[in-house]
Amino acid sequence: TIIRDSGPPNPVGGPRKRPYSLARTQVAWWFFIILGSFLFIGLVTWELDTITSSSLVLLGIGTGTALGAAMVDANKRESSDSDLEKLKPREAKLVASIAELKTTIMEVEKIALGADPSLDASLAARRTELATLEAELEQVRRQANDAASGLQKPVSEGPIMDLLSDVNGVTFYRFQIVVWTIVLGLIFIYSVWTSLTMPQFSDTLLALMGISAGTYIGFKIPERQT
């Protein structure tokens, strides 16, 4: 659960669980690689001063990504709560107004039509008002449902799909950060295994990882999971 999405409780019913979080998975990936490399090199060489600046930068990028993703998720939940606080009373008021207006129209319709031209005009105006209120109620309910969906948690579809996709399917910005994280992680492990040293990546390569992380956070703001 430490690398699954935070927020609302687990989905109700059966063994279903929250999906895996890409940001949390990335920071866990770098943490355990660096920790394992540090212990491995220490056990073989008894050298403890082995952590490079690149290791710290990669761990920092992962931590920053996780923190940024958590802030985005928190802001989305607060925004959804705020929207629901405004939309629910408005919906209730519209429902009451529509019910009252329907009652008035039924009472007017009981009177013989055609007897009074002004009565016909009043009835037509009320019907127009009713149609307007019903259209507004439909829009408010759609907005409320959209806001409420931001408080719901999707069900995990497996680690790969959770990490690579949102509600619209696999997205390129998620795919990009996953690929670069795996590639650099494998290079890191290979360097530790073959030379017993943690690698020192170039500033350009680290900047590439930072750009990928920034792209993910930027696209996560409008991203939906439900």
C-alpha cells in the first residue's frame, strides 16, 4: 500500500484496491536501488562513502515528483469539495422550484383553455420557464456528478496499467517517465554490479529526468482517473 494512491478509502467490495501511484512508485524505485547499492558496496568493499551526487539528485527528483503529485491530488479533492458545497444547494433549490412550477401549471391547465387569452399566454410563459429550469437542473447535476467523481477512487487494473494510463488509456507523458526511470535504474544497477561504484550521470541526463518529472506533474493537473 505504500506505493498506491492516497486519498479516499479503498474501493468497497471484495479484494479491490486503489491503483498504484506512478510518483510513489518512482520514489520507491530510486530509494530501494540506492539503499541496496549502498549496502552491497559496503558489504563487499567496506567503503561507506559511496553515494554520489547523481544518486541524491535522482532521489530528489523522485521525492519532488511524489510531493508534487500529492499536492495536485489534494488540490483536486479540495476543489471538488468546494464545488459540491455550491452545487448541491443550488440543485435542491432548482428541484423545489421545478416542483412548485409544475404544480402551478397543472392547476392552470384545469381551467378551460381558450376562455381567457391572457391565461393561455401565462401558461405558455410558465412552460417556457419550466423548460429553462429543467435544462439548468440537468447542467447543475452534470457538474455535481463531475465534481463528485473527483472524490472517487478508481480500482486498480494491475501495476502496468495503473502506472501508464489514466481514464483515457495509456498516456505518453506517463510512458515517458516510466521508460526513462527504468533505463537509468538498470544502468545504475549495472554500474554497481560491475564496478562496485554508484554511477555519476551527466547534468544533461539528470535534466532529462527532471523534465520528464515536470511534464508528468504538469499533465497530472487536468488528468482524471474516473
